[in-house]
Amino acid sequence: MYPLSAISRMNETRYAVPIDQLRSSGKELMIMRAQRVLTMTARECWYLRREIADYLRKDPASVSGYLRGEDLRTDVKKVILMLGEGELNGRVKGRRVTVSIPLAVSAVSSFVPI
């Protein structure tokens, strides 16, 4: 699990919307989109709505509204990939609950069932 501050930084890198604007009540398109992507990414990382609302200093009902918004799965995937690359390069600090190591394709293809 990535810390919310790391998710926020990657979101800021992608959308150029700092955390103080995410916490504001602005209704600009980029601010709303960044809030939705941050919320959806945090939910993918198993954060509760209440934890996200506390971080954004919003009401939990507004966080639920962000989740009901437009479908931004591709943007969420890109932010998660950016988080993974940042972790490999030492830019993301925090703890990971689960670590998955992908199998090499050659190891899988060399397996022959009997």
C-alpha cells in the first residue's frame, strides 16, 4: 500500500494540481479530475473512504461522489504505474503490504506438464 502523500505527489506530477487545490472547493475541470483520480487510486490501494476524506479534508459523502464520477480507470492505472516506477527509483517512501514478483516468461514457458 502506498501512502496517500505519495499518491498525491504522483497525481500532482500528472495533473499539475497541488494538494492545497485538491483540498479546496474549486470546481475547475482539472481539479475535479485530479480529485477523482486521487480518490480512485487510493481506493485501489485499499484506503477507506473515511481515510481519504480525512486526507483531503472533505466530507466522506463527497469522496463517495468522486467514486461515482466518470470512468477514469486508464488514468488510475497510469498513476499506479508511476508509483511503481517511483518505488523502483527510490522516489516513493512508505511501506508496502503486499509485494508481487512477476514470473519470467522463459521460466513459465519451459514448464512442461507430465
